[in-house]
Amino acid sequence: MIHAYIGDGKGKTTAAIGLMIRAYGSGRRVGVIFFDKGSETYRHNELVVLDRLGIEYHITGNERMKPDGSFRFGVIDSDITEADRGIQLALDMVRSGKYDLLVLDEALSTMTYGMLKKQSLLQLIENTPEELELVLTGRCDDEELLEKADLVTSMVKQKHYFDKGIKARPGIEY
């Protein structure tokens, strides 16, 4: 099955990682690629748990957090290079046959924001064997791509404390 966790609300990555932990707990072979989450400033805390459990993960992307705690928006050439590296890793992992569940965190956002070609994701979906559960997260409203998913869950922001100027907090947002 192909899962898509989309929307502008908080919880897409959390849902995907939760599903991956559940699958791992039931004996399934799992892996994850974090798209557009490269960082020298901080290490996402979910990685600590993945390390402890021995779950394979890969991180692609460039630094987006600035030393003052603000965020770099926009796309630069190396963002595209990193997204391409991520999709190649994903194709390799899909072809390997080593996984029962594979999470591509923020892969949909990288497509939506022009770092990754839609055709690359469509090709990946087409090459995903029936026995592999593929989970895609990120902001996405592309009907053609979402039509390929067997499950689409949208996280919709009703209200968020970011709007009050509260910055991302360790253990909650990352």
C-alpha cells in the first residue's frame, strides 16, 4: 500500500515514524529517508531512538536552520542535488527487497517546492513492489500523485502556537 500524510498541519512525520515503530515492533523490516532535513545545527531527536533500535535511516538535504534560530526558505541548486540523491537512495532501497515498510519523510514537500521532479516520485511509486508499504509525507496537493496513494490523510492546521511567535522546541517539533 502507498500512504500519503499531507497537509499544513503538524503531525505528518510523527504519524509516519509512529507507523514505522509499530511495524518494527511487529517484526517488519523498516527504513526511512529524511528528505530536506540535513542539519549541522541540531540532530532531530527521533534519530536517537532509531539509532537505539538499529533502524536504518538516511538524511538528505542542506542546512535550513540559521544560528539565530530562524529558517532558510527557498530552493538553491544544492537542494535539488540533495533531493535527487534522496530519490536515488529510495529507488535503491525499494529494489533491494530488504524492507517491508519504507518511509520517505518530506518527499512530497520536496516535490511541491520544486526540489524533486514529480516524475521521479511517480516512477518510484510505479516501481514499488506490492509487498512493500511505502509512506510519503509532506505538503502536497497534486491530484495525479495523490491518486496513486491507497491512503491519504490530511493534517489540517486549525491553530498553531508558531503563529504566536513560539519557536520550534526540541522533543516536540524536532
